Amino acid sequence: MVLPVVAAAVFAGLGRMVIQRIRLDRAARENHTVALLDAAARARISAALRGAAPPPASMAE
């Protein structure tokens, strides 16, 4: 009896996440915005564009 309730809750949660993501993507496309990058990603991109040495090991994936 508990398993169907849990499955329905999980399915509803996933569906809500998908709908929220679609709305955010649609709004971003209409406003021509891009997703924000975290500091580590910005540092790697900057280093690559400048032709600098590879980033420190803590930033490398």
C-alpha cells in the first residue's frame, strides 16, 4: 500500500521538476540569457582563452 503512494509522489516530483525546467528554458530563450557559470568554470575558460598554463589541480576535473 505504501509503495504506490511513494511511487506517485516521486513521479509527481519529477514531473514538476521537468515542467519547471521547461519554463526556465523557455524564459531564457525568450530573453536571450545564458546560464550562470560558477567561479571554477569561469576560471578555466579564462585560462584557456588566455593560453595560460593548465589550472591548478583543485580546479581541474
